[in-house]
Amino acid sequence: MRIISHPALWLAILFGQACKGPEAELPQHILEQPLEISALNEKGETLIVYKEGGSDGGTLQLEKQVDAESEHSLTYTYTIHAKADMDISLQKDWTLASTTFEEAEFLLPGFWYKRNLRSPEKAPSFKTADFWSFREDRLSAPLAVGYNPNNGQWVKLERRDSLLRDEKPESMQGNIKLLTDIGSLGIGKGSNQQTLLRGNFPFLESPSSYQSKLKLNPKWMAFYPLKKGEKLKVSWTVSFGKAERFSDMVKNTWETTYDHYKPSQVENTKTDIQIKEVLSNYFYESYAETKDLKGFAGLWFDTKTCENTGVLSVGFCGKTFANAYNLLEYGVQQNNSEHIALARKVLDSYYANGFTYTGLIRELVYGTNAEDVYTLRKQSEGLKNLLFLLDFDKRQGIQRATLEQQIKTLMHRLVELQDKTGGFPRKFDANFKVLDNSTGSTQSIITPMVMAARYFNEPEFMKAAVMAGSYAEKNIIEQSDYFSSTLDANCEDKEAAAIAAVSFYHLALAADDASRQKYVSLAKEAAYFGLSWYYLWDVPFPKESLLGRTNLKTRGWGNVSTENNHIDVWAFDFPHVLEWLARETDEPRFSEMAKVITSSIKDQMLPYEGHMVGVGKVGYMPEIIQHTVWDYGANGKGYLNAHMSVGWTVASIWEVLTPGRFGRFLERYP
């Protein structure tokens, strides 16, 4: 121990034995910067009271310990002993000396990928600032990675303390005092154009705080209140290495972070059959009729009342065909004539009136909606479930020649939209005129094309699926550019990666031996990006908040996108793909995480008698779970948004609980 004495400050710096020897040293391209401790004065202004290596203050004692976790990893632990009452903030920087800001790419899992340049200017990205600092609960794991694509060097900064406490703040901007375990991680440009990684405790959100959809609020900085005689310990781990590609870095980061947290399955209160029984109430409560259609209202419910909106939607978000199929199949399995009759009523209506005069599936029907915009993703999801329904009816001895022809014709029309690269446009009008030529949703059409190729014995559909796969491989997988699969945001998102993994899984099951292994590898690569959005840790909530009272465990829940910073139950058949990948690649983490996801999302927020979790009706699985300081327009961290779309949430949980559908479909149509 070396003690430096000043009239007004005691500084004790402790070096453990792990610090002795070259294994405890950072490489030359990573420069450690001195810790800064700031405090609030009586006016609420920030003052720098101590900079590591200097002398000032008179109100604290500091201990520093550096431990070598491995030859490529160091943990920095600071312990502050308060000599007087004080409200303090810690800031620690590491500079990447051989990586300029202009060339650097970053990973903050579940929130920031590369430079976030797909995101709009009203969401965080380097379009509007060259440095950003974010609360750790925005991230699926509290870490930040800086990556140099030119030399493959990466540096990872992780918070390594237990994050168990977060209280409701008195203000959402400026300087505040707060008892919290949540810090922040910063990325961007430091001095001399070098790349900077920063840890703050408590959190600093700068230059803006992203607290509502497409709304950047002023800078927000928390200070931790310490009483005289109390101590505070904060730890960060810095790791470093090399990766050939950004995707390799993402894979390595996810695997090592998973191994650190080792998330366990969440204990469930209901069986899968009981969960389906609860969800079934949604079908009856949401039943609605328009002038020519019958279906399940799926969108824009008031969360507290869940009054029927009458909005019918195919594909994301209402999932009318998926839900009708689920109810029909379940009704037959349970010998429940009411389930069967309700499902048939909805399907007969759509078979008669659910297509436009040009053959498109009517995606969104309510009131005076013009129905003039159509999307590749909704058409694809509708077609997938229509093909499942055709197969189901065929097994029941029911022939639907007219519907078969409608589906076949529509799929040929969609093939005509495919460009020479294999990409498909995101949106088009009723006459198939392209309205949005962004091709980030291309992977969504692969599954129905594979199914249609088998069902109709139509090689053109398989050719289109293979071309779409080739597009996704070159433009999405190889570029690590997963974007635009959420319908209300065109940015980096979870669903683009997970749908890509699912699509290549389906291609692999349908492929010959020569192509199969390539598709397995592509599914695996996409799966790591999909997994990077799912939480490996449990975010703390204020005890008085809804999610605090519910005791929600966030491990296994996925962030939505860089624009929509909330968690939800989106999973569908992604856990089944992870189970398959575990077998194909001998990677048990995939299977383990699939079980964590499934166990966590299926009934923690399921509303049933005695457990309504802030939702107005039984079975209406909530959509927008606000786990961090962000909301879709109302209520903030620890609560649900005031409105929600439910059709897709019910369909997601149902599909999670019903594995093997696609494989059995292909077996029946070899």
C-alpha cells in the first residue's frame, strides 16, 4: 500500500498481487485515463473534487485496486470512503490510441450497433453527436465495445458490480441525487480524434437523454449520496483482443458475457396448457366485425381497459391468420367445438373478403382506412400462416382450390418485385407499385417461399427463396447490418436478426446437402446478433413501480430496436431455431438461452385472475414493457405504456409453446 498525504485529502492506492507482472498491464494501444470524482455543491452545481494523481478536496479517501482476470482482461476497483456528507459522481476513461473515431465501430448490445447510422436523427446515433453516454439498463448487458475494422482490435468496457437497486428520480434532467446501482457507459470521440470508452457512476446521459420515442431530452447526470463514514465501491473490467470481423466480435462478446452471467431459467407459475387456456380468452374478448370481415381486434388497445378497438390486422401487429390457426388447431386438439367454430368464422370471412382486387392480403382493416399501403413483412407473415392453414385443412379432408390459386397467384406477383440482387422492397401500394425500396425486410419472405415451393411443387418459389437468401447473406449477414424489420421504425433492430436466423434455418431444412451447411452457418451468425438483443441480467426497478411490484425478471426479454428502447415478448420460433442450432453446431449456450427466453416471457407478464399486471383483460399479453427510462409516450420506467397492440404478443407466446410446425410441414411435402 502506498499512502499519499495532503492537508485536505487522503489517497490510498492498493495494488493486489495480480498487478505484478506484464500480464496485468494494458497493451500500448489502450491508454488508461485518471479517475475523476465530482460532487454537487449546495447550489446543485458540479465541482471536480478529485482527479486521480492530483490533490484537492479533503472529503474522501480513495482506494484503487487492479486485478488481472486473465492476460487479456483487467478489473479496476475503486473504493471511496466519505469523510463528510457528499453527493458524488465517478468518471473513468480509456482511450483507444490506435483507433481514430472516424474508423471506429461500437457495440452496446441491444441498443447500439456500429455507428447507429440507420437510426433517425431524433434517436441516438453519430448523426447528431460524436459522443454518447447511456444508462446501463438500456443495454442487454452493461458493456460497451470499441472495434477497429481495419486491424481487428477490440476493447470492451464492462460494469462488473451487482446492479440491484434503482429508485425513482425526482427529476429527469439536469443534476440529481439518486440512490441507484445504475451507472452509464459512453462511446465516441476523445481528444486527438482518438476513440474513447467511458464509465460513469452513477449514470450520465449525454449529450441528451433518450426518454421517449423520438424525443431527445436534455443532459441528465446522477450523483450518489454518501454520508460521512460510508463507503462506495465501483468496478469496471477492461478486456481486449482481436476479431476478423464485427460479427466475430459480437459472437465473442455474447459468449463471454453469457458465461459471466450464466442466466438461469425463470420459475413459471403455469403449465404450457394453462397458458394457452389463459391466452384463449383474448380470442373471444377481441372478436370484432367490420362491414365485410370478421376477426380478432389486435391493435391500439387502452392497456387498463382493453376495450375492443375493432381494428383487424394480418401479419405484424395483429396476426389474425396466426391467431385463427392457433385457435383452430388447439380446438381440434382439445375437442373444443367453440374454439373451432370461432376460428372457422374468422377464416371463412377472410377467405371470402380478405384479399384486394389485385390479390394482396388486406393487412389493416378498420373504419375508413384507405388500405393503400402494403408491406412485404405483413404479406409474408400472412402467407406463412395461410399455407399452414391449407395444410391443416388438407389433413382434415377439406380442399380449398380457390384459396390455393389466390395464394399461388399472389406469390408469383411478389416474385416479380424481387430485384436482380435478390432483394424485395419494404412497402408497395395495392397495384404493387413500390413505395419504399429499402430491402432490409427481404429475409421475411424466405419462409413462405420455401413453404409454397414445397406445397405447390413450384421451383420458381424456391429459386426466389434462394435468391433472397443470397441477398441476405451479402447485404445483411456479411455486412452485419440488421435493420428495418420493425414496422414503425426503420433502424437497427432485433427482429431483422432473429428473422434472418429463422429464415436460414428454414432454408437449411429444405436445402440439399451441398447447401445445407452454408445455411446452418448463416443462421448461426445471425442468431448471435439476435441473441445480443436479449437481456442476460435482471434490471432493478423502483419497488413502488408496477414492474417492481410484479418482481419482473428481465433476463430472456429482448430490446426492440435502437429507436424503440423497450422490451417485449417477441420470440415466435426463434427459440426453436436456437435449440436446432445447439444440435447442429454442438453449442449448448444456444439451447440454454432458448430455455431462458421461453421461461421468462411466457407467464411473468401474463394477465390472469389475481395477476392482472396492470392489464384490463385476461389473456391480453402486454406489448410495451418499459424497463428503462424510456416510454412510448406515457408512464416511463417500471410501467406499461398506456396503449398496446396485443394480437402479435398472443401469437408469439403461442408459437413459442408450439415447436416443430415448420419441420413437420416440410416432412409432409418432401
